[in-house]
Amino acid sequence: MMDLALEAARSCRLVTSPNPWVGCVIDAGENQYLGATSPPGGNHAEVNALEAAGPRAEGADLYTTLEPCDHRGRTGPCTEAIVAAKIARVVVAVEDPDPVVSGRGLAALRESGIDVELGLRAAEAAELLAPYLRHRRTGRPWVVLKLAASLDGRIAAPDATSRWITGPDARADVHRIRAESDAVLVGAGTVRADDPALTVRDWQPPSGVTPRTSQPLRVVLGTAPPDARIQPALELDGPLEQVLCELGERGVVQLLVEGGAATAAAFHRAGLVDQYVVYLAPALFGGDDGRPMFTGPGTPSIDELWRGEITGVSQLGPDLRIDLRPE
């Protein structure tokens, strides 16, 4: 049942932010009723599942990937709806760290006499909700740094040309990550050199996944030319921690950093990257004059070498995607 709830959560990943993408299943014996979080202002997953079940929810078990809310915002408390439907048992994957929720939903359900269990598929749910959990715990977005390079680690030729190192499958995958992100950030130098649009255009969500109806916010570190394709864009300056806090206050739950090399290096050296996504093409520049992934001085000694954990490797056409997290 919780696996079904996780699938329902994935189906709404593109449309719920800054609210969490949650899935819910009501197990009424021979029948199960699924619910996923609606776009902001709409029902939460639990209410959608309860509406699908109707009177059959009485005495049933409810499985949800995140603690039900117990406060009134744009929608009413999910706990009240669960109690009114006479659910017998609630199984929750992870507690919601949002200060207006944290533990209160679980306590309200228990006080109403409902059997509550916490922790089923907790690791899977926490991984799925990692950007949301980071945002609610720190006020800052989850930072994904995307890098695309040749096998010898170069992102552009000496004459600055770089299109295209990777193939169409890898580029479509980047657009999928853009679709999942609330904002995409590049440095002003990249805007002047490459004039990127940074829109989602080369990827379509699969059947059963609700598509995003708006483009992610485009952010420039520095000032972009007024006629750049990235315009209109949010232009920010200052310490990166301050930039992330401002974006978090604007409701950015996941930020995709796309470059260039100086911007990538700044986020990396500051320890602000939560997830690295590296695309490697089966190509070699064959020298040391191509442009590297990062600019500036690197680690001075092997004893100080930055090391991470590879969490996934996949092939996209001729290219490889490597997912990396800090240890």
C-alpha cells in the first residue's frame, strides 16, 4: 500500500511545489483508493483519497507518504477529514518537519483514537521528498548542480564552443530536471557567452504524470543583457548563502544550477550542493586547453581531495549520467 502511495506522490511531483508532493492510499479491503496532492490551493493527497473512497473509508486503513496536516491554510486540516471519515488506522512514512505541522498531525490523530504508525518506507519517502524536507528544515532550496563534459572532463573547446557535447537523450533528461525544479540558475558570464533560454521544451512527462503548466523561475548571478533569451529573469548578487535564502523565501524548493564553470566552482567550494548530476559524453578533447568543469584553484593535496558517494549510474543514448552526493 505504501509503495502505491509513493507512486501516487511521484505522479504529482511537477505541480505541487512549494507544497510537498504526497501520495495516499486508502485500503478498504477488496478496493484501494488513491489520492495525490493537487496544485497549490487544491486538496491534499489524503482528502483526494477520502473523496475517492466516499463512505467506504469507514473502518479502512490509510497510508500516506507524509504526516497529515493539522492546521488551516488554503485548505482545511487533513486530520479533521480523516477523523470525520472514521478511518481506523493511519500509516505514515515520514514526519513533516514544517513547524506548523511537525508532530501535530500524528498527535491529533492519536488523540482521536486512531491507531497511528510511523516509519513504513521512510527511507524511500525521505529520498522522494528530499528537496521539500531540506527547504522546510533550513529555509533554503535543495541544490542540484548539473555538469556536462567529455570523458576527459572538459565542458567547452578552447574557442568556447560547447554545443553539443552530449546527445539529445541527455539533453532531454536535463529538461526533465528543469521541470522538477522551481528555479534554474546560471552566471551572467554564461548568459553572455551562450545566451541560453533555460526553458523546459525537450521533455514531455510520461502518461499518468501531471505536467507542469509554468516554466521554472530563471535566475542570473549578476546582470544579464536586457535582450538575452533568459529574460525576464531574477538577477541576484551577494553571498551564495544569501542568494539561497532569498530563493527559499520565494518558495523555491529545488534549484538547478547549470553553470558556468565559475558558478559551479563557487557552489561546490562553498559546500552548497546537495546533488551532482554529471553527464559524460564518449568524447575526448585530448589536451589541457579545453575548458574544465570548474575554474580556479582546486584541492592542493590528495589528502584534502573532495569525495562523494555515487548514488546512480545510467546510460542515456551514447552518454552516461552519474549521480553524486556529498558523503
